[in-house]
Amino acid sequence: MKDGYEEQGNTSRSKDTEDFAEERSITSRQRARSQLSADVEEFLSRGGAISEIDPEVTADPPRKPQPKYGSRPI
């Protein structure tokens, strides 16, 4: 005999599995690509610009190492 909690858990788990399977399908990926393409075209048509950044450019430049040896209390 199953109680309501087990039945509810099974249905929510199966919904998650179905959603995950939808995310991985070829058609969903094609939909995402076409949506992205449409968004980019709209952005460009409104005067937006896309600039290419060199691969070696980083947003967080390296910092000088901080000597922290022995700085923590025992």
C-alpha cells in the first residue's frame, strides 16, 4: 500500500526526468539555436555591435601573491 507522499515523489521525479530529456533532445537544441540566432539578429538590427575579444585577454588579471604563511591564529 502506497501513501500519498510516495506517489507525489514519483510523479515529480518523472516530470524532472521528462524535462531533462527535453533539454537534451536534438529538437530542443535546434529550437535554442534558432532562438539565439533570432535574438542576435534583433540585437544587431537595433544597432548593437558584437566585438571579438582576443583569447589571451582576461577579465581578472593575475595578482601578486600575498604572503599569508603563519597569518592564521592557532
